[in-house]
Amino acid sequence: MRRYGLLALSTLLVAASPAPQSPAQMFGPLYKAVQMRGLFPDSKTFADATPKRPAKAILADYAKCRCDAEPALRRFVAANFTIPTTPAAPPSAERLTLKAHIDALWPQLTRTQTTVPTGSSALTLPKRYVVPGGRFREMYYWDSYFTLLGVQRSGRQDLVEDMVVDFGSLIDRYGHIPNGTRTYYLSRSQPPFFYLIAGLSRDPRTLATRNRQLRAEHAFWMAGAETLKPGQQSRRAVRLPDGALLNRYWDDRDDPRDESYREDAELADRTPSRNRGELFRDLRAAAESGWDFSSRWLADGRTLATIRTTRIAPVDLNSLMVGMEQAIAANCRTLGDTACATSYTAQATARAAAIRQHLWNGRFFADYDLDTNRANDFASAAMAFPLFAKVATPDQAKATATALRPFVGEGGLRTTLIGSGQQWDDPNGWAPLQWIAIQGLRGYGETALADRITKAWLASVDREYQASGKLLEKFDVVERKPGGGGEYPNQDGFGWTNGVTRALMVDRP
């Protein structure tokens, strides 16, 4: 059998079908006009619209349309596109217990989409899947792991198996798992949780397929790594001055995001001192991180115009990469591929050592700054990821637990201690970070703090459910009320809140 180096393997595995055009790419000047005029309060609305006829015909008529005035543009859009709606979840005839309510939500959030209309931004999936809810009408990457924790505990292993197949199909078609199942998400991924999603499968017959897909995802993240010299970066791969290999968040496009087109373009217009492509890339990279947006990525800790996501090697991403590499190695051992197991074990071991050395600032785990060549001093809930991935030393874990204690409010774990107005900052708490911290702390015997976060989070979710009957995307965990900030209103549904809450009910102290 021919042996492939890292670069050759990346080339071999990442090759996929050409990505379909996004709405902004397909409709160009029309898309820009609709978004910049603010025809829809939420930029994502038009990104999700379905054209009623071929794009070429629509653009030809738009070129002849006198649509400078907003009413004319509205009429043109209404005539040529079907605009999506977000129906409210039907109210329960009776107030169920929180556990029963979550179990009843899975069918309401389950979708199938084996075909899509021509020109739609939606991507097909072969099996059923769960959406987060609200404006999020499609399957999302890292959301789904936390959603599936609850789906599985609700006894819906059939739905778990379907979604494992769905995610694998995305890798097979596109070479990676996109941010979400829309054409405009294809230029980026999200925190790589597929190794954990795949690990939820109970079908041993699919192990070889899942492992092949995992190796393809790893190759996507490592593309370009083989040729990097110390201190260089290429796409998502970075090599530190001492030769250690890590990853960063990235996006293969450097224009405004389709789903936030106006917001991105207006920010660039207000920031003439910045290179527009670099600004857009950093905004997009933050979207790949899932933390869109946070003072964690901002040079001044306050202003979105100072975002510099691509100049950071994040502690959460690299912890997940260790987990991926270890999972591939374990699968290869089971499948009898010793060479593969040895290779990925070595990669995981080297990365774990780099995290302990380079992403530790002496007090807690932090992101590595590619410009200063050291771990920064910014404290965030991401410090729990090395504990979750079990790469911390016992002393590092103990110090991290101490550093995390100020993050815990009455309603759970805060994301940061900085109140910037961004949604991934104080005072907001998010379901995935509760789970990561709780599991990470428990893995190192810090059960008291883990139990404190668990009780606080469950109390926060239950209080809101009793008050409004809703499960929200995020919560203010300081005052134990709905969270705020960000580019859109707090969403109801909500996949990962349901999933983590349902899982913690099983594990509650």
C-alpha cells in the first residue's frame, strides 16, 4: 500500500465536489442591494430565501428593473423569492415537567431535507436531523453534539444514528463539516466535535466509515501543515517558533458573511483603517469558533472593529484536536491498522504537550497569541477544554478550577468576566460551556465546583421554563434571566439547551 505524508494525505482526503455558490455569490448586486437597504431586519432571512426561478433570469430582470426606490425593490423580491418564516412552536395543552417538555420537543425540532429547490441555500441531508430552533432552520455542527446528548438520554438512539450519518455525508461531499447546512456556511467549519458525535453511535458496522470520515476531517484542519516552517501559518494550521503544530480558526472567504451581510459591510465602512478582507476573514473565523462574538477575539476587548481571531491559536480548538487524534488512533487500533494508530497517537501526544507548555500562562489555560508568541492573559470559560480533553496535569487542573470559580454565578458558568455587550461575554452563560466545564472538572476530581455549576444551570433553565414555558439559547447567569447581546434576539427552542439540560438531569448531584 502506498504511504502518504501529511500533505499528500490532506490533498487526497480533502478533495470534494465543488462547493455550490452562496446567495451573495449567486445574486451579486441584487443581494447587496437587498441587504444594504435592510429590507429584512435579520440579514439571515434573505440568505435563506428560495428563488422562484433561475438566478440568471432573475438577475437579467433586475438589471432592467428600476428598483432604486425601496418599494420597487420589495415588490421585485416578493415576486422572485419565497421568504422563509419561523413558526412559533405550538403551545403545550398542559404544562409538562421540564423533562417531559424536552422529550416532547425533539419531534418538533426534527426535520428531513433529502431534496431542495433549485437555487436554495439549503444543503440536503440523507437522514433526519434536529435543528436548534428559532431563526436557525438548519442543522448546525457543534450545536448538534450537545443536542444529541439529550436526544440519546431521551431514548432516541434512532435519531442519533441518523445524525451521525448526516454529518458523515457532509464530509464525504465537501471534505469537511460546514458551520451549518447552508451553502453560505461551506467556507468554514465549527469546533470539531464529530469525533464525539460519531462516538455516540452504537453501530459497530459503521466504525470503518466513521473513521475514514474522521481522518478526512482531520486532513481538512491540517491542510498546508506539512510545508509550514517555524512561525508560519497556512489556513487553519499554525507552526510555533519551536516547531510545535497547532490550529487556529479560519474561513476560506474574506467577504461579508451572507447571513450578516449588512452588519459586516457597515462595520468595514466605519473602519477605513483596516484591510476589509482581513476584517471580514476575522469576523468569519470567529463564526467558525462558535463564539461570535466575544471580547476574547478583540484587540481592545471592547470594539468589534479590532477583531483578530486569525492571530490566535485557541485553547478549545486544540484540545478538541487532541480528542480527535486520540479517537482516530483508537479506531485504527480496533480496525487493526497499527501504522495509523501509531501516527495519530504521536500527533495527539505532541499536541497535548504543546498545550501544557504553550497554552498555559502560569495560572490557567489560555489562547496562544501568534504575534507575541505566548499564551495571553485573557480568562474565559474556554480554559476548561484541556480538562475536558484530559490533557492537563493534576496541578494545572487544580489551578484552572481556582481560576474558574469567579465565573460561576447563581445561574451557571459565565463565558468571560468582561461585559462588552457581545453575546459570548459576561453575563451570558451557554449550555455547551456548562457541559465542558462540568465534565472537565469531574474528570479531575473537582466535583464540588462541577456540582455547583450543575445545580446553578438547572435552576436557571427551570426558572425560565416555569416563567415563560421556553428553553432559550442563552441565559444571563448572573441575574438568572434571559441572555442578551449579539446580532439577533435570544432564540427559543433550543437544541443545545435542551440537550445539556436533559443530560445533566441524569447526572445531577
